[in-house]
Amino acid sequence: MKKCMILGLALLAGSVAQAATVDFHAFNIRNNDGSITAPWDSDMSIIENAAGDGFSAMTPRSGQKVGYGTNAFDGCELNDLASVDWDKVSGAANVSYLNIWVTDGTNYAVISSENDYRGTDFATRNQWKIFEYGPGAGFDWLFDAGTGGRSSQYLTLNGSNATLADISDDVKIFAGPVGPTVGVGTGAPRGGYGFNLIYGDTASNFLGAYHLENLTVTLNKGAGPEVFAASAPVPEPATVSLLLMGLGGLAARARRKKA
């Protein structure tokens, strides 16, 4: 049975149902000199949109890398991921690519999608690269049956490029390591988020600025697909209640003064 608890869902004030929105976070990954901790290059940046549905990034030099991630999908089965979509506002020709940390509880890997994956069916898309895999058990743990491998960095099953539909239900998205980690390369996202959009890598591919918005992620959950939109956090019900109580108290105080 497929199980996926979406964390960080925004609950609209005055509404019983949960809104299908998730909170993303902007973070730095790597400097021009290959270092992966602060101080960060002053000419490298990533700034989240006011709406919380995308970002503006700048990586003018080779090696610089930034990310936009969420832990909302941690614990979800990778093969539940149906599609990712967003609107490019401006910037370089290359699209911001996906890096997804996955594990079966023992092994781990970073599954990546490059090229323009927007709006495609991930159950049939066969352009999935695999990086940072470990701790050395090969690739068969990703599948229920068959022999997994890697060809030109693409994940393969029985010699053909694999799709997410081929991935075992036991393979789930997880937060990944935070900070320097033995056996993990400098380009891997370490923000504590399992699902990440990445910008930057080499000057020839990602030189300059990039802007995207209207980010959505679709998961196959239960009876059918469910779309989750990136959005700025909405105050929790308790916070809203306290705010309303405070406003009510101020109004009552004002009435007493008038009396």
C-alpha cells in the first residue's frame, strides 16, 4: 500500500480542508572554489519570490551552485512522483534541474533529471541520471526485480534507461545529509531537503541569472494525481486564532475607553 504524508501543508484560515501548497527554501550549495560552507561567494545568490512559488538565481562563475528545496515530500515513494512544472521568466537556456535524495533505509542515491522535464510523464520518462550512490551495493536495490546499472550516468534496468515506474515502492525520498559528508561530492544538495531544484554547475551551462515561478509538483496519491503548488507559508490555525483574539481584545478595549 502506498503511503505518503505530505509535511508542511498550509491550512487556510476558516477552512476545514488542507490547501495543496508546500513551502520551498532557497539555499547555497557550492562556491566557485569548490567549498561547500560559508562564507558564500558574494556574486552567487538565490532569492525566493515573494509569492514563494519560485526563485531568482545568479551563478556567474564555474562551480557555483544554489538550490531550492523542500522536505514536504520526504517519506514519499519516488515512483509516486508524476510530474514537475514551472514557468521560466528569463535566464540561461538550460533549465533548473532536479536532484532528489532517495533511500531504501540502507542505501542512498541522488536521482537527477536534466534537459527540459517540465510537464512530462515521469512514469515513462527515461532520462534519469544517478549520482552520489552508496554505500556500494550497486543499483539493484532500486528495483524489485532485474539488474540495475548506469550508462553515461543514466540509471538503467536490464540494459535500458529506467523510468520512475520501474522503481521499487521501497525507495523513498529522504532529506539527505547536511554539511560535509564522506563519500558525497561537493555538488550534492545538503540543505536537509529531499526534493531540490538546482541552478549552477559550470559557467558554460549556467552562466548568469535565472528566474522561474509557478512551481508545481504532481504526485500519484490514492485515487489519482494530486498537484502541490509551491507557495509562501500560510499562518498556522493557532497563530491565526491568537491574532484574531488579540484583535478582539484591542477592539473590546477601545469600546471600554469610549464608554
